[in-house]
Amino acid sequence: MGAVLPSSLPASERSRRIAERACVVMKAVFWSGWGNGCATNRWEAVMARTGLHDKGAEKAGGRVGPGKPVLSWWVRGLAMLLAFAATVAFAVLLARLTLEPSAASASMTHTNLRPGDSIRDYLAQPAFRDTLKQLGGNIVLGIPFGVLLPVLVPRARGLLRVAAATALAMLLVELVQGALITGRAFDIDDVLLNTSGALLGYLLIGRRLGRAVHPRRRHWWHRLTQRSAAAAD
């Protein structure tokens, strides 16, 4: 049942064999308990057993079933190239916004090591526009991390990994600001707001982009269920 149907078969015979294979698939899906934690592995096992592959998708570079990339190789390469270009542009913008000296504000800046202090100061400002500029600007500044990281670095996918990478990068920026840049100061709340923006960007866009460009990650519980299913068989 795993062989590919020859193109020389009559149409009626090909239809009959395809119907037989479809019955095998439905039986295997029904009896294996579709929808449990091993759905991905069972899908792959059933497709391998019956030979029902989407040849058009394979020719295009994609694969059928859960856990596989849905874009062809050249589309994935183009997406990564565009993401790299966007990352370079974002790095230049980030440097201009955070690492340029500001002598006029030197007397107004102060180091903040207590989470929440600067956020409370932003919320206490009388002008809502200033509050929105400070809070919203720091959140927006972190969004590109959550959108671009999953495309450029497959291992950086996941909420915790995106948050850790963003927090580390912005901590370095804040340390440079506090130590070397005139009119700038280290502020832990800026790191928290930037990281929140990265998580927002990941949940809204980055997660889907990462899954479209790269295969889904195999978590430890996927490997555990795969071993359990193999032992049960």
C-alpha cells in the first residue's frame, strides 16, 4: 500500500486504489484516537504506511501534515533575507534612538534600578501625550524583536526565549547608556517595557511567521509521547 500509483493505470483503477487507501487512512485515524497528544506522530505514521503523500507539495518544497514547513525553500530563503534586512534597519534605528548623546537632558536623567518606579512616574505625568510617548514608545521599540527573531533564529522561538533574548539585548543597551552616553541613564523599566513589546509582537505576528518559515519545534513532551507511542506499538 506504500507504493506510488503508476501513471499508466486506467482512471477507474486509480480511483479504486485511492478510495482503498483513503479507507485505510480513516480506519487508522479512528482507531489511533485522533486528537490526543500523539496526533502529529500518528499522522506521519499513517501517511508513511499508506503512501498518500501530496506530491505537488513535495515538489514545491513543502510537506503535508503537522510539524512541517508550509512554504517552499526559496520562499523561506527570501523571508529570512527580508527579515535580516529589516533587522539591520531596526538596529540602526535603535542605535539612533538610544545611543545618541542628549546634553540638554543630562540634568533630568537618573538611574532607576527599582522596577515600576519610572512607569509610575510616566503615569503620573499631567499630559496624556507624554505618558503615551514614554510607555507606548518603549513597547513599540520591542515589537520588532518578537517579529524578527523567530524568522532569523529558529531556536529563539517561544515566549521565554523571545523574552530572554530581548531582555538581554536591551540590558546591554541600557548599560551602555548609563556608562557611556551623555544625557542617558540606565532604567530597568525600559527593559521591562521593551520585553513586553517583544512578547506582544511574537504573539501577534512572530509566532505565525516562525511556523511558516521553519518546521515546528519538537518539545520534550513531543519526544516523550513519541517514545510512549513507539513502546505501545
